Amino acid sequence: MTRGWLLAARGAFAMYIVALLLVVLLPADDARQVTGFVSVIAEFLSTFGIPRQPAEVAVEFVSNIVLFVPWGFFLRLLSRPHVPDWAVAFSGTVLSTVIEVLQLVIPGRVTALSDVIANTLGTVTGLLLLKVIVIIRGRLSARGAD
């Protein structure tokens, strides 16, 4: 990775971390303004006959997965090659657990084991996404060399 790409990746990761902290550490009323899309999507799904409450739970779970995809992607991209993939995945679990514990003292926030599970799945998804991109890039480069 060139120096310019490395700086861009570090900058994007830093912006992601700031956004992540805003989403997960704001009091519930403020966070709803940022993440109010969960209710909007659940309402939209209810127009197709999907009960609102299960739709909201599902959208919330998927949102928690998506929220941590950048964590796995950027941490793997920016970490040293000798850092094992399991350590990157485990870091998502640890970070998510710390967030859930901190949310215990934030007004209106609710903690849930399902959030830790979803966030861990998101970290693993980000890690795998980077691996797929590297494989595709390698194959395209090999074709260009032929």
C-alpha cells in the first residue's frame, strides 16, 4: 500500500471511530436522532405485512453488524501482517463488550448480548470483506501480468 493510501485508510478509520463513538455513547434520546432509521425501515417493512416489532429487532441486529464491518476491515488493513485474524475478530468482541458496559451508565441506553454478537459478526464480516478484495485484486493483477 502506498503512503497516500495508508494515510487515507488511517484517516477513514479515525473518522469511523469518531462516528462509532457518537452512535454508541450518546444518551438514548440523542442517539435516536442519529439512528432513527431503524424505526423508519421497520415501518416500511410493516407495509409488506411484516410485523413492526420483529422487523425493528431484525433491522437493529443487522444495523449492529453493519456498524462493525469497518472495524474489522480497517483494523485488518492497518495492522501488522503477523497479527492473527482471530485477534482482529476478538478485538471487535472486546470493543463491543466495553461499549455495552459503558452504556449501562448512559441515560436511556439498553445493553444486550445480541449487540455483542452482532458487532462481532460485523467485525468478522469486515475482515472477510478485505480478504475477498485482496484475492480479487491479486487475480486481476495476475491477469494483467499475463
